[in-house]
Amino acid sequence: MTQHDEPIRLGQFLKLVGLADTGGHARALLDDGAVTVNGEPEARRGRQLRPGDVVEVDLPGGVQRATVED
């Protein structure tokens, strides 16, 4: 997570954990419907994530998962 337990935005998180190379790549993944948060499809790059949220991205090499930590 970020300092002071501030929420992180989905687009930032995708880049931080290496699921997207750039902001444009994150947007493309979201536009393609390749991203879910806690099992629900998500298309908003600005979605606020909280500790415990599970983000999955359907990439060409298979589904990759990352969990938001404190």
C-alpha cells in the first residue's frame, strides 16, 4: 500500500506490481475487460483499492493475481 494507509488507484497498482508496463498499457487492459477486482470486472483506472483487494489480469501468458497489502 502507500504511506499512511492511503488508498491506491487501480491504474497505479497495476504498474506498481508489474501487471502493466505503462499507464497506457493499464488503460488498454481495463478497456479490454481483462481486469477484475475481488472477482468482479473492473474498467475504472481510478478505482480506489484497499488492503485485501485481489486484482486479477488476464494476460496472454495466463491470469496473474496480486493482492493489495497494508
